[in-house]
Amino acid sequence: MAKPAIYPEPPPEPRKDLQKAAPLTPEQVAKKVTDKRPSPVGQPTKVEITLRLVLPRPVLEGLSAKAIREGRNVEALVAEILSAAK
């Protein structure tokens, strides 16, 4: 049976390599998160993301009509709109 120590051991010094680094900017966080997302096959400069939108019917009908006139699908039209909003 071990005898209890009369003098407790001093607590270890905090490691310098674990000290908090400067906080990341929103742009740095966004880059890290985006880098983890998959790219479509053969398109390494693009990122694949799935969105679920709830739109009023007249809005979707308008987007669909525009996409049909342009010979595209709604997803491509929405991707273009979102890219332009940057």
C-alpha cells in the first residue's frame, strides 16, 4: 500500500504548442469547410452541394419558364443566380 505524499506534486506547466492561436476569419473558416466538400468528377474548381429550397409556386413557375426558354434546367439557372449574387 503506497503512502500518501506529504507534498502534492506541482501541476504541470501548460504546453506552449497548445496555446490558443489567433481566431480564424470567416473567410478562412469558409475555405476550410469548402475544401472538405467533394468536387464533381472532372471539375476540380467546383464544389458539389445539395440545397433544399421551399419556394412559392409562382416563383418556381417563373424560374421554370425562364429555364425552358433558355434551354436549361432550373438547377443551372439557380446556380447562375447564386453565382451572380456574390
